[in-house]
Amino acid sequence: MKGRIHGLLCFVWLLGLFIGFVTPTAYACSRGPTTFEEDFLEASAIFTAKVTSVVAVYPSQKAAVVEPDKVFKGQSPSFVLTNDDSDQCGAGIEVGETYLFYSHGWDLPYVSVFDTHLRGTERAEDLTHWLSDRTEKQQPLSPRTETILAHRQGEIRVFFEHHDRGYSKRSFITNNSIYVPRSFFNDTLWHSADWNEDKNEIVIDTMNRLEFEELDSDDLLAPHKGAPNEISAAYKDIKIKVKNETLQEHPEAFVSGDEIFVPLRIIAEKLGFEIEWIDSR
């Protein structure tokens, strides 16, 4: 089992992620709009489970014991915690029902009214269908060039082993994955990331630095928030090798401009890291 390192890679300052509780004068529970992809990235675990019991816990919360069914992300916990008061975003969970849960928090799984979807409802079925497509293993396709949308480009802030590494200026979200330039591993995670032109392969291996350097103050300035950018992506069946293991199934790497972009999550996890998406508040 991979060792867990708290705060390894936290991605924050992403406009539009709202999981906090809004308590205006009427103290009603509300939340701004989010996308399926943002909700997926933000959740620490997504799974379907049947509720077997619900018990009150101090001070004004309740815990639901669940029997896990299918897992779409992370690991299914044995229980979830929610507020008892619906005005504070408490989820209405009933014994005997099966729900699609989006759980938050590694050590204390929490759900709100926005994170529980009763199976069989239209919302739950739409989400389940999207999650199935989102989590299917993606097979590389034939070489080609496409125009793709780069979401949150330059807006992703990185924390590595509790050290603030600033904004990753060339990283973005596209095709349901966070992509980073090959140089990200050398510059931010300090792992070697070499290009083997003969084999059309990126080789990512051992850590090559140990001390953290102070960042330039410009690297910590909040970026400009803008609309997604259209970029040209050349897919060339690029192979990715991590610690002597060639990844067989992964979101495709591609060339854009003078840089090769690779999917972050699968590589980081192969290196033994965990990625956690943190709200920008």
C-alpha cells in the first residue's frame, strides 16, 4: 500500500469551487454552481453505498454507516458524517437507501446535501453515467493533431510536502485530467524527467534534489482568471515510463508548442504520492 504524504500536491485557487457553507441572513444552505469535473477533482472519495444505520453524534451531526458498492475515486469509507440541520447543508440520509456519495476529507469523511444523490433519480443516473466515462481506462489513439480547451491554465497552485511551490504557469485541465509540462517534474517535484527520442518515451525516475529553494515573489502572485484557452495538441503515441515501469493505460501525452504535456495524477501516484484538490477559499 502506498505511503501517504499529507499535503503532497494540493491544487488551490481555482475559481468556481464552492464547497463551503454560505449562511446569509436567513441561514439557508446554498452553493454556487460547479461542474461535474470540478466536483470530481475536489472529492476525496466517490462511491455508491447502502445506508445501514444512522446515529446522532456530538455536537449537532449524524453519522451514517454504509455498505460500499462501486468506487469511482479513492476508497469507500465505512461511514460518512453530515450536519443534522438542513439549514447547515446536512444531507437527508435514510436507512435502507442506496446513494451516490461524494465524500470530502481523508480522515473524517464528510458529505453535505450537495454530495448525496439517491440512486434511481435522474441526477444520480446522469452522474453515474458521467463517472463511468470519466474513470474508464483510456486507450491511446492513432497519431493526430487536435484543438483542445485548456481550463484553469496558469491558475493551479502547487504545494509539495507542505512547501508552497507557487502557481504552475503552464499546467491546466483538459479532457478530464490535470496536465503538466514534462519540466514540471524537474522544476517542482524535483524528479528526473528525461526524453528518449529514439523510443518516443518520457522516463520519470528518482528525486534529484533534496533542499527546497525560496520562490521568487512573482511566483506567488495570484494569476489572472480567464476563459479556457484553445491550444493545438499533437498526439504522437508518446510512452511514459515511471520507475522502470512503462504505463500501459493512461490519458494521452501530447506536444503543444515546445513542450510535452503529460497527465499528472497517474504519474504522481506511481511515484508514491497522493494528490488532493483543495478549495481556494
